[in-house]
Amino acid sequence: MRRRIVCAMTVATLFGLTGGCLSSPPTHFYTLSAEASAARNAAVGPTLRIALEPLTIPEIVNRPQFVVKSGPNTVSLIDDHRWAESLRREISRVLAENLSRILGTNEVWIYTQPRAGRVDYRLLVDVSRFETNRKQDISLDVLWTITRVLPSGEDQRTHGRSSVQRPIEGAGYQAIASAYSHALATVSQEMAAAIRSMREQAP
């Protein structure tokens, strides 16, 4: 945690006396976590190589502060409760870790990581909603496209949408981060199921 110091000028300062410094509340930082469990017999044949392309998120939440919906057309920025790193990076990391567990492969790259050789699947993700509703529940909508890269050079694609709403269990902003983490695990399960289906249908 970091503590910011705000120096306030008082009436005494105007008369040449020493001004006081007031400390603001500490800033708390949070991360998302991979919550998907490794499926029994998770491996789906030869090791899959999956590349998670740059994802998009709503600009309204593309900031360090927690964003809480406070009314039908209003949101609040919680300055003292922040994500530890870029939210786009956090979501990408968690999706990659979840898919690695579910599909039994260690070769899931996110776009910032170097990778060698060809990949089997490319995953394009658009997070269209990442919303906290008055600290009661969270809503997550994700549009995704999975492209299977065939040896012939042709591509096979499938599209999907995952919508998850979860209650916030517990108090505090840690509970919000936890709810988002579990929602992302559900999204990961649905994407992994689509990859399995594509693999089973492949000639």
C-alpha cells in the first residue's frame, strides 16, 4: 500500500505559523486470480499451442481505479482501491492461466509474450461488459472468436458469447475482485469447450 500526503494550508499558516500535513487514506491494490480447476484427463491429445490476441475492454473501466455503477446513468471511481496492473493485462493473464489448466497445455501465450513456431488456435476476445452494480453483483459479457489454424493454411472459425452474473460474496473490494475472477473462470470453461469441439470435428 502507498500512503499519499496532502499538506493543507491553515489559518495559522497565514500568520507565519507551521502548516499541518494530513495523511489521506492508504491506496489498496488488487489482482484477478485464475480460479478454473484442471479437468480430469484435461489433455486433449498433442499439446495445444494457443495464442491469445490483444483483447479489448470498455473504455469506462480501462483505468486503474475500481469503477462502480452508482445509478442508471452514473458511475463512481474509487480512487483508493485500484488494480495492481493494467486491467487488460490482468484479464489476459487470467484467461491464459485458466485455459492452460482446463486444456492441459503449458503453451498458451498472451500477445506480449514471444512465441516460436506455429500455433494451433488463435483467440480473439472482446470484453463488452465488466460492471460492478452498487457492490451487489458483477456482470461480465465476453464476445470471442476462436480460429483454428489448419496445416493447409486455411482457417476454421467459431464465434461465441459468454454472459456471467455473479453475486458479490463478502465485504470489501477484495470480494469484487474474487467475483470477477470466478466469472472469468466460467468464460474460460466455455471457450475451452469450444476448442475441444473444434478439435473433435476436425478431419
